[in-house]
Amino acid sequence: MVINIEGEVVDADKDDVLKRLKKVNALALKSAEGHIFDISGDVGGTGELTAVTIDSPEGLAICRHSTSHIMAHAVKDLYPSAKVTIGPSTEDGFYYDFDIDTPFTPDDLSAIEKAMQKIIKRNNPFVRKTMSKADAIELFKAMDEDYKVEIIEAIEADEVSLYEEGGFVDLCRGPHVPSTASVRAFKLLKTAGAYWRGDEKNKMLQRIYGTAFATSEDLKRHIELLEEIKRRDHRRLGRELDLFSMSDDIGAGLILWHPNGAMIRKTIEDFWREEHIKAGYKLLYTPHIARIDLWKKSGHVDFYKDNMYTPMDIDGADYEIKPMNCPFHIAVYKSALRSYRELPIKYAELGTVYRYERSGVLHGLLRVRGFTQDDAHIFCRIDQIESEILDVLDFTLYVLRTFGFEKYDVYLSTRPEKYVGTLDNWEIATEALRKALEKKGLKYETDPGEGVFYGPKIDIKVKDSLNRQWQCSTIQVDFNLPERFDVAYRASDDKDHLPIMIHRALMGSLERFFGILIEHYAGAFPLWLSPVQVSVLTISERQAEFAKETAGVLMKAGLRVETDLGDEKIGYKIRQSSIKKIPYAILIGDKEMESQSLTVRKRNGENISFADINSLLDFLREEIESRRYGHK
């Protein structure tokens, strides 16, 4: 048996190898083909095997999956009537869903954790067993585990695998850690409701989320990160900073932008429009509804029906609220004859669209039902595809960096199972995207099958200040819609040819992007984005007139200013300005009023002085114009 154990290649009999694996706390084995197996099970594949340890991504995922089984075991010990469903590992932890009459409480989680610790100390081995599908169904029927029976009945294979530890049996493909004692550091985090199979028509289950790490130090760091994420939650900060809200009277997933949030949105939109005009785009405004025939022609009714709303009857014709802007931009293009000399033609719109999302997935600004896309469509010749994609990549990265996102991951998403168009066109489009990425020197991963139904795409996922990944920008090549809508341009041969259509969004949607920005900056927006940029605070009422004059000069210069001229103590006023996360507070007392100099307190508590208001204006203008996005 040849195996690579922490860089050392060992050729020995199985017993000797198992001893060595135990010394390095190996959790599983990986074949040369990339398959992962239980240490104690039959190993497939050929060639050299590699030990999988908990400090590897695969090892950590196995540990978390096994921890979810241990949690289910503990729940069944404490609540025998609970029915188990599924319990996978996730990117940073695990969860398990249970059918139980009473929702779990924080005290329940503490009790479950204690029960898990007992199971871990018992050092129960995870034992894999296989049996026929029919026998497995009978086994779980006898255990009164209805959900497991339903899962097994849907499996096409004749044989299934089970895992048993300490008398607890669960349906699972594996692999798992050698024994429960392999789990070192874990924590149950929270509970939530979850519909069986994610379908609102099914029963609501109780989900327990948890996480596990290689060491207690890693677990502690993760818990601290989760606390920071809570502090940055855009829904909480949205309330505290009076940025946005939602109302049950209006409907779930529909956002009300308050004055502070609307001011930030205006600033983002102004920047977006200015930069698009500079980049040669023409701005459009299009309707919110259209005849349903338009959406049938575009393919949305066939491929996107579940996310569209019920049509409305207007004068005997069915109209649909728009889920996309694309067909409208095509209509503008087709409003005149186009020559090859005009191409590329670039249309851009901040277009509000509406899509049905299940209530269970709605999440503040990040998942909504009505949102505004920073949408654009480029109509170009086939020989222009690569250069246009290169321009869009440059534009995208410039915009993301302006908002403070310097780190990102790039993905090339290829043809999904359901698609339209010819395979040849898909290949041309995919290669154009690939060549552009390689020419820009951008590292990327291929995401098989994740393209949209009408074409392949590039997705750029930004990383925020907590190193979390967010999907924002997308670039999609489309041969399909121009063909469906009979879009054409007159070429040099005096014949009509089909243009290529490139869909692209730089920020994704304003709502989602704003939510990401709130959490990225923890609500402390850079000066150019802040809804209030400067607060003017008086030490006493004697300085009120001078404070008003100062505020007036700043507002005339285009600054967004708030004054606090009341009789509260200056310490209170400073705290209020800090709570609102205003970047700069001008403190005005008798000294400042007499000398016309200004003392300015930065958001981080540092004081700076200016000889007069003009020097302060120069300082603020320079920061705004440079769009400094660091925490100030």
C-alpha cells in the first residue's frame, strides 16, 4: 500500500499504514483520481494515495459533516420523537434539519452541545455499511424516520450506504472521520426555520447551524468573525443610520429608501451615469411592463417563468411586469436601420425589474423582489467581441476599486443543461470570454454549467473587508436574443448580419450593492458617499450665527452638512455625530468664532485644525475628488 503522509511516501502493509495515519490524525484517504475514502473502508482507484488531514479543505469538510451526524445523534438522544432529515457540511460549518414539534431554544443548544461532548468522548468509530434500497427503506420505516424513507425512495441505485456510530444510524454517502473523537473544536450557533426541500408548500422544519474547526484557536477566531458580521449586519445598520426600511403593508422584498439611503443612492447613480457617458454608452429609460408576447419571444416565459409574476390583463391583452431590461434595449436598437460603421452601440440603464423570490430566501437588501440593475447591452460585430469584453473588464475593475473593492475572484461560467442556441455559437462565445481573461492576465476558475440559458458569462465576485465573497459583476455574451428578435446591421457587403449582444452589469443591483457596501464599511462610508459629510457643532448658543454661516459656505460649495446648535453639551453632540458615522465634525467655540479658524474632529476621534474655511474646503474637495475609500 503506497501512501503519501505529510510529504513522506510510505510503502507498507495496511496495518503499518493505519498506525502511521493515526499518528498524524488523518481523517481520510485521497486517490490519485481525486476520490476520497474512509480510512477503514475499501480504497478504490490506482496509484499513490494521500492522507487527508483536518487542516486541509477536504479534511475540514469531512470533520464538519461528521459533526453534523454527532449533533443529530445528540438530538435523538435528547428528543427521541424528533425526525432527522439532512445534515450537510457548508462553506464554513454545517447544519441539520429536524422535524420537531417545539422550536429549539438557546438552552436546548447548550444541552445538545453537552450531549455531543459525551458522544465525542466515547470515541465511537464511524462504520460504513451498505444494504439494498429495499432493506434500507424497511430499516428506516422501523425507525419511524419518514424523511429518510422519502430520500431513499428517490435514489435510483439499487444499493445505498449507511453510517453507524454508537448505535446512531444515518443514511449517508460519506466519507466520515475515523471516530467521534476526531472532532476537536465545534460550536452550535443558531436555529432557524427551514422548509423541507426548500419548498414553502412543505412542512417547516427546525434547522440547527453549527461549525467545527481543527483547533479551538481557529474556532475562537471564527466566532469573533461572526460577532463582527453581526455588528455589520446591513439590516441593523440600515435602521440605526436611517437608510432604508421595508413594510408589510407594502410587501415583502420591496425596499423603501429613506433620505440618507436615497442620498447615497443618488451619489452612486451620479457616478455611474457620468462614467458611462465618458465610456461611450447612451443612457436609456424603459417601461416597467410589456406585453407577455415579448417575454415569450425572448424565452423568459420558457426559461424563467418561476421567477416571473402573474400577468395582468390590460385592454384584453396580457402584460407582464419586467424581470429583465434586455428586450427593451433591443427594441431601441431596432427602432432604426444600423450600419456596421455604427457598431459597437452601447446602451445603459438603471432599470428597475421585478422577480418573484420565495419568502424564505428574502434577506434585507441582499435578496429582494424589486431592484434596480445597473444594466447595459453592447451590440457589436463578431470581430469586436474580444476588444469589447476587454473594455468591460477594465471598466468593471475601475468601478469596483472606486467603491473600495480591491480583491475579487473571477469565474468563467459555461453552458448549463437547459440552453438555447447552437453549440458552435456557445463555443465561440465561451472562447471569446476566455481569451479576454487571459489577455488581461486575470486568474479565473471555470464554473461548469453555471452560464445563463442564453450564453456563457464571466462573474466577478468581490471580497469585502471581512474577506467574504459577494457576487456583483457579470459579463455575458449572447447570440440567442439577437436571433430571436431578428436584430441586424447592414455590413460592408450591403447585406444584413446578426450582431453579437453583450449583457453586462458592474454592480449587479443597486439594492444588493448598497447592502454589501454597508457591511463592507460597517456603515462608516467614505466621505464622497456619506449622506451627511460634515456636522457643525456649537459649544454654546453664542456661536450659533457663526455656525450657520460656516454651514452655509460648506453647503454652497456642494457639501452635505448637518448642524447641531442646541444647548446640549459638546460631548453629547460629538457622540451623536459619531453614532451617525459622519466623517467630520466642526467644533465651534468662542476661540474659533473670534479667530475664524476651525477645529475639526475626524470620525476616528482625531482632531485637526484649519486656519480658515477655505483651507478646510480644499481638504474636503481633495478627498472627495480622489474618492478615498479608506476608513476615515
